[in-house]
Amino acid sequence: MKDTLLRTPLYGAAIALNARMVGFSGWEMPVHFAGIGQEHHAVRNDAGMFDISHMGKFSLQGKDVLTQIQQLVPSDLSRLQPGQAQYTVLLNPQGGIVDDLIFYYQGLDGSDQQRWVVIVNAATTQKDKTWMLENLDTSDLTFYDHSLEKALIALQGRKAKEHLQAITSDDLSLLKPFEHLEGTVLGHPAFIARTGYTGEDGFEIMVDPAVGVELWRSLLSTGVVPCGLGARDTLRLEAAMALYGQDINDSISPLEAGLGWLVHLDSKGDFIGRSALERQKQEGVKRRLVGLQMQGRNIARHGYPVLFEGKEVGIVTSGTLAPTVGSAIALAYLPVELAQPGQQVEVSIRGKLYPAIVVKRPFYRAKK
């Protein structure tokens, strides 16, 4: 089975550090190195790095890419200036989320062609590529898949900038969150974005595979802690960031998922799923993704039922014992009438009911 899994350029570096490897979305990836808790706290207190080379990496180039990609997402991408990015979602005609992803606008090249980079989830790389190619006119643009050709490292944490600034000549203080640049690290070309999936400041750096290995080793030598998928999950859940396939999917709309801020109905024209979102906005959603804080250390896992007055009213989508928050937390879909902070519900865990309270999201917010 393991022989069929893909390996990133940093596989050897992970093995050298005795990482525990698991299969994830078709890739053999480290779930942890020293331990999930230790890696989690490293990001919250200093800096940690993640191999995210398994994620999908596309580029689009053409005279009017913007007009075409505006039809794929509910967010108004025309607001972006060169060097800016937008987290958004692809939608199906029913308003369900095909995937969540980030569009990075790089500006114009020498022949006035727009240049865009798109980063998507590893599990949905082929699905997203197929969806985009089905809904784009490729006679007017060039679509390129760099997924297997580039290494991608997420350097995250309140001291991430200090670690990265030491090996780049680019002034990282000029980069605001969700901005990016084409610069250098260790003297090599690099795509550097101030984005991440941990709730902390940080950067995602895309480079050639050999440079990725050199970058990993360089950061390791300065004390950056290597982190695996386990800490990535606890960190993103404390920050209440959705995981595709668990918290959001093709049958859930951004309005239900608490992603209404991505929907810009007033400032843009038609897009796939617009009529469904307009109808949902007018009628009101019937369910909403909420944060749950367990009243005890029992962990509500994905798929566990949520009950109110003895009746099942929802389902847990993600749950963990949160290292920074210090308690068991979860995300779940509940009817809107039960989706208010302070509402008490129960979660069924292995046949027993345990109390939980609806709380505001995120569970953790980084100090500025």
C-alpha cells in the first residue's frame, strides 16, 4: 500500500528526523515528529515548519484571466492589486463548496498578460483541476499544474518572520497578511506568501525541490521546530479554520459554513452558484457551523451526533483536545435556533451523552 503513495521532496528529511509517517490524500506524510503537543506549542510560542508540498499548485496566465475566474468564485477578485491574495471557495450550481483555495494575483508580465497562482487542497487537487478546466476557456489562457514540480513549506508562528528574514534579502515587513512576492531565499528564486493555516503569523514558501530541502535544513539549524499533520490540525481547529471534507463539502454553502464574508453579491456579476446563494440569503439558512466547548475532557470527534432535549439535531465535523485553549473543542452544524453562544447541547460519545456549550469562534486568536 505504501508503495502506491506519493512522496514530497522533503520525505527524506522527515525520515531522517524519525517522523511518524501516514498515508494522507495519496501522499506519505509526517503526522508528527517530537509529538503533536510540543509541535503545537512551538508554533504558538516561536516558530514551526510544515511540509505542505502535497498541496495542489496551479498557475494561470492570459490577457483577461480575471474575467474568467470571477465566474468560478463568489468573492470579488477584481479588488486584488498585484501582490495580494484572496481566500475563497469554488462553488457548484447548488451553492455547495467544491473546495476552498487561495488565488494570488501576481500582476502583468511584459506582454500585458495577467499572472495568477492558485493553491488548493491536496485531497482535491485533481477534482479542482478538472472543475476549473471544465469551466474555463483555455483558448484564452494558459493553465499549468505545478503540483509535482515544486516544494511548499509553511513557516508559522509569532517569530516566523525573524527566522525567514535571516535567509532572504526581501523586506518581509512590507508584506501584510495575504500579500505575497517573488523574491529569494538562500539566494534562490522563491514565491513567498504571508498566509497560513494555524491562526498565527507566518509564511508559505514555494521553491524548486532541491531548494526546499536546503530551506528545510537551514530553518532546522536555526531552531525552527518540524511539525506534522497532527499539530496542523489542532492549530487550525483552535483558529476555527475549516477542513475540506470534514467541516465543508459539496453539500454545504459558504453561508451555512460561516464563510458569508467571502460572498460579494453586491459588487460582482454572475458566478456559478449565485442564484442558489441569493435564494438562501433571502430565505435564511436553516443550519450553521458553530463552535462547541465540551464541559469536560471528553473529545467530540468527526461524525458524533449532537442532541438537544433528547433529539439528534446536528453532527460534529471536527474535534480535539486543544493544547492552547486547554479544553476539548469541536465544530458542528446545528439548526440556526440553537446556534447562539451560550446554548447548551449534548454530544453522544460511544453511547453516552456529554454536555457542551455553543461558543463564539475562533476558540483562539493570536495576540497582535
